[in-house]
Amino acid sequence: MSELSNRRCVPCRSDTPPLGEDRLRELSSQVPEWEIVDGHHLRREFQFRNFQEALAFVNRVGELAEGQGHHPEISLGWGHAAFDIFTHAIDGLSENDFILAAGINAL
């Protein structure tokens, strides 16, 4: 389990710059299952045996996101759920995104 999953998201100010390439590389090594898309957001898709399992997982992610105050974009379908994570306030990636990704991995 990544040390990131033990951390809490902190509010991000709109004047905070998105993470640079070196920091993205460093943090992404802690959540290698997640893809960095266009340097803008993280993406991961999970597979399940049926819709009910996918929905149950999405609900657990929703509880985690509420607790962290940081919410992913979610796509749900039969046997799969996909998550896109980025920090809306800066329209890019912050440490919060990697913390949430690690938390999702830990579920």
C-alpha cells in the first residue's frame, strides 16, 4: 500500500500551479496502475463480474471521496467503473489527486 493512502487531501487554492513533470513522475510511481492523461488528470478503469459489484465499488469510492473532500469523475457500466481525477481549482494535477488515487487502490 502506498504511503499516499494514509494522507489526507488539503484544500487547494486556485493560484496553486499544477504539478511539474518531475513531481508527477515521482508521485505516479506510487500509483502505477493509474495513467496520467495529457499531464492533466489521472485515469483508471476497474473490472468487475457484474453491475452490482461495480456499483458497490463506486459507492465505496464515493464515501472515500466525501471524506477527503475531493471528488473524481466517475463512469459506471456493466462490469466496469472508470475514474478520472484532477483538481478542478487548478484544472490540473495536484498531490490531492494522487492521494485519492492511492486511497481508491486501497479499497
